[in-house]
Amino acid sequence: MKVTEEHNQRMAKMTFSSVYPHYVNKVEKKGRTKEELHQVITWLTGFDENQLQAFIGNKATFATFFQEATVHPNAHLIKGVICGYRIEEIDNTLTRQVRYLDKLVDELAKGRKIEKILRQ
């Protein structure tokens, strides 16, 4: 699927706190832990536990969340399809970063080893 400008705007305005509980439910339902989820988010963004809780409490948008993040230099190694979009074909930086996070959560939920998820 082709990413539209409307889609990019919707992603930018979406709050991290609105999506975070879905991430937690997804991984816990598959036997993974919230701690593993935080490890994956920390790897991608550089945020520690306190910073994550602040973003959740402040209802920060994904635009703010990723603007303040230090995205891991190996994030470009995250490839594949998530939500019908091929990650490496997404032109908009923010939308690509949100899909990176979605892909990592998906891999965690599918049982992939942490060492493989954290593309070192």
C-alpha cells in the first residue's frame, strides 16, 4: 500500500499513550513481558523507563515522541511488512519510525529472540 499524506498526519497526531496499552496487551497475550517491551522501545528510542512514563502521562503525540528520541543507528535494518505497509518503502520519516516500533512489537509478540529483535 502507498502511504498518503493524510495517513502521515494521522500518525503524527496519534498519541503514544493511546497505542502503548495495545502494545502491552499484544506482547503479554503471547507470553512476553512488559519489561521485554520496554527493552525493545528503549533500544529503538533511547528512552528509559521514566521518560516512557512521562510520554504516557503527558499524552505525547508520536510526532513529539520521535522528535525527542535518539533513534538507534541500526533501525534502518528493520524491514518487512507491517499493517500492509512495506517499511523500507515509507518515505515519511515519522511514519517509518512508528512502523519500526510496530514491527519490533510484532516480532516480540511472535516470539522472536530479543537478540534478533535488537539488530546489533
